[in-house]
Amino acid sequence: MAGVVVWRCDCGVEYKAVFNSSSKGMAVRCATPTCKTRHIITGQVAQLFVQTLAEGPWRELILSDVIVESRAVSGQS
């Protein structure tokens, strides 16, 4: 089953992920180089978007640049 989740990182950057919830989860690191925050997505991420300015355009990220690991997860942070 497909899903969409939107969150704000600790550094203020907003993210939107399109994911398949029937697959194993993934850990995604923040795309801001100085931020060390990781977020857990409870499914296989198909697309990931970032919005750095309030009300600004969403920009698609290259998944290989921000995926930290794929693993079985039970929650989201």
C-alpha cells in the first residue's frame, strides 16, 4: 500500500516522502550538511522531496544521497 508522509526536521527543513508501506523501512538523513538528524520511514521510499523555504517549491532529492539504511522498523521519528 502506498503512503505519503510529511515532516519537519529539527533544522527546519520540510520533507515529503512517497513510500510503499508493505516493504521494510528506511532511515533517511537530513539533506542539510550540518544537520545530523535521521528520520525513520516505515516503508520503502519511492520518492523524497525537500522544501527549504516556507511555501517554496518542493524539490525531488536523489534517494542514494540521503538513504542511510534499509531495515525493518516499527516506528517513525
